[in-house]
Amino acid sequence: MNELLALINQFRSQPQLCSGRSLSAAPPFAWNGALANAAARHSGDMAVNNFFSHTGSDGSNPGARIAAAGYSFSSWAENIAAGSSDARGTFDQWRTSTSGHCDAMMSAAWTQIGASCVARRGTTYGYYWTLDFGKPR
């Protein structure tokens, strides 16, 4: 996940165009283990149960998973992706997205991230990525 963190922080270091809007550069994210654990839980859930959604198979939402991982937040967000086997391909999916993924990566509202990818053969997408954003209390 070091490569993904580096790609996102390099992206944030310069102004970007996301969904047709100009966004200012933002400070780099710090890695957070609790957010990474929440991301791993969700990526694993999607891979094992062969689905793609922000809602977990148990009905959980990202905020509930992040809190359950022990992260005390004032705000959070989540990007998910599927299909790409590497960090660069996944980053590019989010970077070119018109569904708010690019905006989330550029937002100064969050200061920390954690991410995970789980691969599982025989599933619809094969690779399931989760990127959780947080700002601690």
C-alpha cells in the first residue's frame, strides 16, 4: 500500500481538475493502521461474498466499519474499486472518476488514509480495493 499512498500524495501535491472542477493542492495524507484495518475488513467482505458496494454484507456502512476498527473520527469517506490488480490501475480509476473519488482524494477535509486490496479467484472482479479516509477527533 506504500505505492498507493505515494501516488495519492503526489497527486494531492498539485492542483487538480476533478469532475470539471479545479481543486487546490492539499497536504499529504498520513497512513493510519485502524483505517487500513477497516479497509481490509471491507475488501475481504466484498471478495469473499463476491459483491461490490459501500454497504457490507452485514449491512454496515463505512463509518460503522471505521469506528469498529477503533478509529475515533470527526469525519470519514470511502473509495472502493474493483478489477485492477495493481495500485496504479486503481489510482487511475479513482483519478478519472466522475463519481466523487477524485474529489475525495483531493479533499483537505481528511488527514489520514488506510487502504487494502483483497484478491479472490472465481469472483466477478478478482480484486477488491477499499480506501478509507478519516480525520481524527
